Amino acid sequence: MGFLLMAVGVVLYLVAAVGAIMMLIHAFQDGSLFSYLGLSFITCGLYAIYYAFANFEHEQKVLVLVAAFGGGALGEILFTIGAEMAVAAQLP
């Protein structure tokens, strides 16, 4: 059961990565080669959160934000619980 939760957590991590990459691509589509928005998005996590809610424009913005933030948080929770269950199952 623990390894199943870990696998679901990894899948949710991948969903979160896709959402984050979609936001990153949008941040770099400013037109210049080295966009300050894209670089700020990469280097500063707090600005990435601000950019996601304030500047990110997409037809399905809510779905992308839920995928990026919800998938990452839920993936972390399930992966951690699964890892603890897998370790506990190995104890004598």
C-alpha cells in the first residue's frame, strides 16, 4: 500500500511539473531573449507564486494553478505517507 501511495505521489509531482512548465513558458513569452519576468520566475519562488495568481493569463488558468500547486502539495503528502508506510512495513 505504501508503494502505491508513493507512485500516486510521483504522478501528482509530474502533473505539478507540467503546470509549472506551462507558467514558466508564459513568463518567458515577453519577446526579449532574457525576459526579466522569466528569470524572476525561476530564481525567486515568492515571485513565481505572485506571477501565477496576478500575471498568468491562460484560457484554463484555474486548472493550471490547481495542477501546479494542488498537485505538488498533494503529491508531497501522499509520497511522504507512502514512504513512511513502506518503511514501517519493513520493520521487524
